[in-house]
Amino acid sequence: MNGLQAAVRAGLGVTVLPKEMVPAGLVLVGAEHELPPLPDTEIALYRAPGVLPRAAELLGEHIVHSLESVAAPGGIESAEDGKAYPR
């Protein structure tokens, strides 16, 4: 990630980041710069089969809840197979 951000800072290209993760020194660009809107994306959280340590379970729950708090309307849901899917 640091290498990509260094290339962007040097004016060699653009990168895609959540607005909340844009570091100082980079500028948000969009339609005003004649760039097309980005398509929707999907995030999946995979887990190992079987029983996981409690710390791993808690970390997975934290990740899903964190993503739910910034997700578009409809949010995401966790499935039996351990993946998170859009609702």
C-alpha cells in the first residue's frame, strides 16, 4: 500500500481508497475530474473450518460490525459459511 501511495504522491497515477482512509497529501477526485463512478464492490470474510479460538471469533465479529457501520443502505450479513455478503 505504501508503494502505491508513493506513486500517487509522485503524480504517476490514481488509487482507490475509502474516503476515511485517504492520507494527508492525497486529494479526493471524482466526477469533477471527469472520472467515471466506481462500481459496487464486495467484501468477503473467510474463516477456517472448525472451531476457532475465541480471539479469532471476536476479531471476525469486530470486522463485520465495523464494515456494517460504513456500508451502504442494506448493510452486509454474515452467512453460515463464514463469509459476509451484501444484503
